[in-house]
Amino acid sequence: QVQLVESGGGSVQAGGSLRLSCTASGRILSRYAMGWFRQVPGKEREFVAAIRKSASDYADSVKGRFTISRDNAKNTVYLQMNSLKPEDTAVYLCAAGTTWDYWGQGTQVIVSS
């Protein structure tokens, strides 16, 4: 089993930055693909970014603004979010596994204009 705990969410003005963290326990993080998704009430969960070994992938809406990285020694994956926009407001969830088998509870990000 893998347990994922996100942190780092909060409120920020448009143009600001936040860094989200997701720490895994139970299994070695380096074995898994890791990703970030986001969800707004009433909308489907949206892919944000993923990292597999050293290769990363991003949604078009966040390319050039967000960066995903991992520290296997700390069993942690990060999402650095820069140039935040009000439309980035959502609950951000961390996921792990080939088919996103494991999920965290999420951390709220609010971007005000």
C-alpha cells in the first residue's frame, strides 16, 4: 500500500507562486510514476503534470508555468506553480502508480484576481 499526503496549498494573488509537496509512505516512491491532478466542484478531475523516472509531462494549460520534480531520497514529489491564474483555483491531488492506483486527499489552492 502507498499513502500520499499533500501539503503546500493556500491562497495567493494572481501572478504569485506556490509549491505543493506530496510525501509517500509505505512503498518506495521511485518505483512509481507520480502525478498531480486538480478538481473543481462540478467539473471532472483534470490532469496537471506527471513524472516517470526523469521524464515529465504537463497539461497544455500549465506548460511553462508549473514544474514537477521528485526527491526519491525524501520520498516526495513537488509541483512548483508560478504565474498563477484565477483559473488555477482547485483542489490539487497527488497520485501514484501506473494507472494512478493511489491518491492523496488533496490540498486547496485559491488564486484571487
